[in-house]
Amino acid sequence: MFSLRFRTGFEPAYMTGASAGADLKSTEYLVIPPGRVGRVPTGVFIDRVEWNQVPDGFVPELQIRARSGLAFKKQITLANGVGTIDADYPDEICVLLLNLGTEPFQINPGDRIAQLVVNLVGRLQIESAVTTSVRTGGFGSTGL
């Protein structure tokens, strides 16, 4: 459904044959202090959407989900719960990590920091809801 492009060496990877989510890796060195949020680039971009594979009444999304091992062992979670990457998102996929621990959290290039899951979302037909514009930017570009 999605065709992704990525920086060499930072390909999303399914860790087992039954994995629902592909692990995303950090492309940069970053330290997230306790109680702070870090924006972690992954080197992954949406290249195109195969719309002929999307059922009528649905739109595809990429979901960013936390890695349970990071949450349990290091108190690292997603700052926004579950991240939604819309099909028309033009920029590099980044992950917002929140450090709930008491120590700085160090991320190195290649560290697995989140999971990427493909999902189909049914679009409700709400009479008063209209599409107001075409996306012109990336991260946070549609406003607060």
C-alpha cells in the first residue's frame, strides 16, 4: 500500500516473521534529558501510496508505536501516544520520544527507537466536515 524510501542502512525491519510492526532506527546521535521530548529522525519517507490497493471509504496511515522494551527498561515512550503519519506527509518521518526516567537517554545512529505499522482508517461521512486545504508542509504543518 505504501512505497517507502529510506537512507541506506536505516531500513525499517521486521524482527520476526510474525511481527506486526517494523522497527524504526535513529539516524542521529541524540540525548534526551529526563522529562524532555526529543525529535528523532528515522531516514524514512513516504515515496508514494498505491491508491488502487486502498478500499473505497478508507485512507491509509502509518502509525508510530512505542517499543515496549524501551518503555519498561528505560522509561522511554512516545510523547504523542500513537503517532499518525498521513498518506500525504511529505517529509522525513520523525519520532517524538519522551524520557519519563531520571537519567538522560542516549540514542545512537542505528538504535531501534519505535515501530512502524500500516493501518487503514475508515473515513466517516460527516456533513459539516470539509477538506480545507492541500498539505503544504511536513511535521505539524496543519496547525495546532
